[in-house]
Amino acid sequence: MSDFSTTDQQTLDGKTAQASDAPLFDDKGYTSFAWLQNMDMTPFDFPYINQLLVQGYRNWLQQSNGISWVNEEHTAVFNFTGVRVAGREEDNDEDLELIERCCLSREMEISQRKLRDGSLAFVYMVPVFCRNYKGEAFAALRFTLPAQHSVPEQDALLAAALHFRSCFYTRFEYIFMEDILGMKNRSDREGRRRSILFQIVKRMHDKIDVEGVLDEVFGSIAYLFPHVDITLYMSQDRHSRNPQVKPLLLHERDEDVCVRAFMKGQMAVNEPVGAEGEMTEIGIPLRGKQGVYGVFHMILPSGAESMKEVDVELIAMMADTAGTAFENAKLLEQSNVLIHELRLINELVQRLNQSLKLNEIFEFAVQELLKMFLADFCCIVQLDQEGNCFKVTSSNVESLSLHSYSDEDGVAGLIRRTGEPLIVSDYRKEGKISSSFMDMTDSLSLMAVPMKTSGTPRGAILLSSKLPHFFSYDNYKMLQMLAPHIGLAVTNAMLHAEVRRLANMDMLTGLYVRHYVDKVIQRHQEKDFCGSLILVDIDQFKQVNDTYGHQTGDRILKSVSDIVRSATRSEDVCARWGGEELAIYLPQLGVQQALEYAEKIRYRIEHETQPQVTVSCGIAEWNWLDKQISIESLFYRADMALYEAKNEGRNRIVIDHVSNS
């Protein structure tokens, strides 16, 4: 704040400027103030000169000290209407008549009268003329002298009147000069104030951040008016590091000066009332073109002079400038935030689309959301396939993993019913909702947004913090923007998984296709120590088709597939190997165990199909002791065993000789 000069500060403090060093006399010997002698009044000024007449009269008496007949006892001064304004008071109407005569004749008028004590006295009424060429009488000077006293010469009375006029014009010139100097000081003050305001405006607009603008305002006011206590009450949802910035809570402040200034957008003042010591409060709005952002609350020290020491108009102009600079910085800040949000969204979308695996997408989304919003806990829930309950698909809370909840309860149930996002600042005070997620994590702040599929909520994203009022409105909007992208990535992954599933499924039987079984067996041969393969072939299936038709043949094939699927374990892989042949791979089972499954399948098919059909089975095994481990070898040996079962009369099971040895 050293940019303000001492002269600027003196001007703001109301100190008058020193007289210039110009000489009082020029080279011709005339005073530089000689022009004042040409200054005069007009008749329009006469009604307003009573105070000047009194002051001139006092100076005249003081300067005439020692002249016995020049004192308040013997003199008085009258204005142009004949009203006595100073000096001796007498109950006599003759004064008005004397004044009229002397003003008309432009000469001294003399009369004799009795005084209150009964003694005789001579009264001299002398007109006092203006300086101008017309010489209008603007006052009259009365001399009341006792008859027994020696009476001065009339020239002495006229000289005394001229002396009075000189004293009067001295006061007139003083006031005129005081007025000129006052105008000059005001002009200098305004110029200095504009200079200071320009410097402040320049420095404010040099700041490109909100905090910098606010610091500049506080620093400028503190430098110019160190005795003023100032606080900024902000209506915005922001946390400032400056201790002089506080939130403006309208419902708590009732109708004080800050509320009035904020609501009306104009400066409001609470004048001190009552006993000494009460303060003066001023509320100055911080406003821009788009609205009012806060209120500067100023507390002035007690005392009548406190308001004079503060240039409230300058502070108001500084506040207007600060409002514009604040708005510009705020817009820049919002633009940067928006750019940052768009960059985050772009990066998140790219990362999400890099994977088409649901588990990876959910885990990545949870980690990124926790990092982006600095939250303590995150949970993503989805409706199950039937849409009857919510399942926790991903969370950093281990106790919540794979939990199921009713589709009507909690935050997720509320979001499903309303389809709207939710933010909770303090869960303890909310009281309207109940959430297992909030209770288990002991959280107080919550943001929850729906994940929609075709406009229908099918899941929800929940973020929480243990601190109250943790999430801002910007966080809330940001999460709402991210949710559709996460939901879209999840939908794409689910569609991709469904496409892959359909690509690996036989549409008639619902079993896997052959190439899928090849991949599964290859993976198991890389990590397991053994496994068995069962090939199942429906006996004389062509005859079934020829006898009952292809529709019945398809129904028989589907029934056999259902029996095979229900008779095996969940980890076993059942596939349609081709035509009426089925393949069953049993991970980590030997041929004897595979034989038990095959016999169960053969028996059920023979007794549960209608029309009745039978099957032949071939079994082959591999283990890690084999010299050659391959899918082709396993299928070849199982196929040979199946061929042997067919040749031996069908409806039987044959184990590969290598596997059986």
C-alpha cells in the first residue's frame, strides 16, 4: 500500500493545503490579492449579511479600542431593512425613519431624543455604502451620544463609519477567500481521490483470482482508514482463507444493516442513538452486473467526528469497483473450474471406455470418484436382473460388498422412486431418510445420483464424508454430470458382456458353442492338474427326425441339453459340439468321477425323454503327467471312445483306453 503518497493521505484526512510560495507583491508593487478590493456585494446579497455585520461590528469595536464614543454603549448597527443586528438597543421608532432619510439622502442624519433615564442625547445615523460605483447603502451605523458630553466632529463619525465598512469588507474578503480555498481543497481532494481510486482500480483489475481481489480491498481500506473495523459477509458458497470474510446468513441476521444493504443493493447506515459509546454501522453491497455477492460491514468508532474522518463515498466507489473485479475474477474462476471439470470428464470417460469388464469399470469409478471429490466412502448399487432389490456392485467399504437391499428402502430406494439426485449436509439433522450406508460408515455428508438406463433409474452412486457440510453445490453438479457417463460405460460393458455371452451360446439348446469350450479347456490345462471330457451323442437321432419331424427333434435335443445342464456342477462347461452331439468338460475330475456323471445323464435321458431316446457317451481324461497335453488330443480320445460305444450297441458309456489304463 505504499503507492499512496503522504499528500493523498492528508487530502483524504481533510487537511487544507499550504499556501503557495508565490510573492505577495508583483514587480509593479501591487499585491497579488488586489483583485479582492474589486469584489463586492449586490442587493441580492443584503438579506444574508447579518452575520457578517455582527462580525464586522465586533472587529470594529476591537480595533477602535481607546476611542471613548466607540463602544457598545453608544453605537449600534442596522441592516438595510432597519433591523438592529448588534450594539445598543433602544425602544424608539425614530431609528427606522432616520435610516430611511440617510439612505435616501446618502448623508448622515442627526436627531435629538430623550433616553430611558430621561437625559437628552444626540443620535447620528451614518449610512454604510458598498464598494461599487452605485454606492448602495447596505447598512447604517448609529451613534448615540449624551448631550452633556463633548460631541466629535462629523468627519470623525464618517471616518468611524468608513472604518466599520473596512472591518466589514475584511470579514467579507476572508469568507470569500475561505470559500475559494474550500473549493480548491475540495477540487484537490476530488482529484486526489480519483487518483487513489484509479490506483486501487488498477491493482484490483490486475488480480485474476477472487482471494486477491478481496485482499486488495481489505488492504486499501485498512491503509486509508486504519480505525475502521470492516468485515465482508459473503452470500456465495465458498470458503475464504481471509478471517475477515464470513458467511451471510440472512435468516440469522434478521433486519440489520447488512440484510438491508444486501436486499436493496444500496448502502445502508445505522446512526448511533442514545448514550455515548454506541457505534455507527455501515453496510455497503459488493455488487456486480449479475447481482449482489456480499456486504461490507463497517463499524466506525463512537463520536460525532467519526463519520467525518471516513470518506464513505470513496469506500462505496471502492466497493463498486471491487464488485466488478470480484465478478470478473469469479467468472474466470468458474471458467477454469468448468474447463477442469470438462477435462476430468473427458479423462474419466476415456478411462472408462478403455475397459469393457464390469468389475474393472466399477472399481475404477469408485477410486476416481473418491479421489475427485475427496470423499471418505463410495458405493455403487444396481438393480438385479429381476429388478426386485439393489445389489452393491462396488464399494471401498468391505462390509458392504455384495450386499443386497430392498428396492424401496434407503437412499437408493428414494432415488429410484423420484428419479432425482440428493444431497444431505448433515445426516443427523435430516431425519427424513434412513440409510444403511450412512449408518455403517458413520457419515454426515452425502451426495447420491441415479444411474439411468433409457431414462429409468437402474442404480445409484453414493458418496459420503464424515464431516458435515463437506460437499459444495459445485461438487453436486459435477457428480450429476459424471453419473450419465459412468452409467453409459456400465451399460456398454453389460451389452458387450451380453453380446459375448450370446456369441458363445447355442440359441436352440442354451449351451455353449464348441469354440468357447476350446478356450475354457485351454485355460484349465494351463493351471489345473487334471480334467475330464464327456462326449454325448443321441442314438439314432436321424430316425427321430424322420419319424416325428424336425420340431420334435429340436424339442428332444433341448430336453437332453436341459438334463445335461441340470446333472452337472456349476463350474462344469456344457456345450453343443455339433448336430446331436454334446460335450461336457469337468475341471479337476478324473474318469471315474466323470463316469458317475455320465451314467446319471444316460439314465435320466433314457427315462425322462418323450419320445424316448438314448445316448452313447465317450470319456477321456488328461493330467499333468501326460507326455502331450492338448485340446485336440483330448477330443480325439473322447471321440474314439464314443465311436466305440456306438459300435458296441449304443446306450452305453465307454472310457478311453489311455485314460482307463
